[in-house]
Amino acid sequence: MAGKGLSQSAYDIILDRIVSNKYPPGSMLNEIGLQQELNISRTPIHAAMLLLQKEHLVEIRPKKGIRVTDITAQLIGDIYNIRELFELDALRRYGGNFSKEKLLNYHSIFSAEYTREFDHIFEKDVQFHMEIVTLSGNALLIEYYSMLRHQFVRLSNISGHNNAARVESSNKEHLKVIECMIQDDEEGAAQAMAAHLQKARETAYRVVILHNGQPVDEDS
């Protein structure tokens, strides 16, 4: 049990550092260095790396080290294609099951003036999208989406932190989705979500691929 606990701790710490880009795409890690840095023995570190490799967050290269996977145009496309498939279907089929009380709470969060508290807004953003998928009640779909979520958290951390205007636009797009859901307009909510995800896809591509993760203007 203690071993499993250490493996989980190692996984949680390394995952957080990857998705927050403390370990940026393309960076090289090694188990010996991680043992010293985290003060955790090799076996839990190795177990954590196997899990992270399963999520396509790292690539274990025998005798070379461990590489944090790159964010490519292909990966961005794959992430948003899957998000559209899962989230739009969930809204159309189960959107009416979303608690109106929760929707009003999210409406209050996303309508508040953005004060550059990115981490709080982003946490609520991720939570909102996760709750939409959870409406399906499909355990396998939810598990897969939850794993995928780590990839788009990593991606959004780059594009959001480097594009404050996009965060404000994203909040407004969330409000359109929420307002349709409050009115029991599932198709309208799905269309608003499709527009939101398309804009997020374009921003991610522009920031990560065209500008190499550097700050950009919303309309650049």
C-alpha cells in the first residue's frame, strides 16, 4: 500500500509539473534526477512514468531518458476533434440534466470581471467542461475524457497564460453555452459550444504552433 501511495504521489507531482509546463514540451527528464528532486525512490518514479506514458504525456526512451511529449498541430487537432465529439453529444442528449443551480453559479463565475486570476478561472473552465461530459453517465467515456483532460489542461495553460484577451473571450463564450442550457435549448448550447471549441482550437494553434508559446494578441 505504501508503494502505491508513493507511486501516486510521484505521478501527481510530475503530472502537475507537466501540465503547468514547469516541465515544458520537449524537455528531457531522467529517473535518477527525479529521485533526487522529489526524494522518492526509483520504483515509484518508474511506475508513475509508465502511467504518464500511457496518457501520451511522456515518451520513455531506453538508455536516453524520458522526453515530455511535444504539442504538435496533429495533437491539437486530435484533442479538439475528440472534445467536440464528446461534449456536443453530451449537450444534445443530456444537457437538460445539468443542475440549474450549478448553471447559475457558473454564470456568475464567468460573467465576473476578469482580474487576471487565471488559475481560478481556468479551474472552473475545466470543471464546467468535465461536468458536461459526466452528464452522459458513460463510465468508459468519462474515464477516457478525464485522461484526455490532462492534455488539454497542458495546452490551455500555454495558450491561456500567454493570451489574456482570449480568457475574456472564452468567458463570454461559456456564458452563451450556459444561457442556452438554462433555457433548455440543448441544440443552441451545442452550437455555442462548437463555436467556443473552434475558437479555442484556433488560439491553441496560433499560440503554440505559429508563435512557439509566446504571448500574442487575440486577433493576431
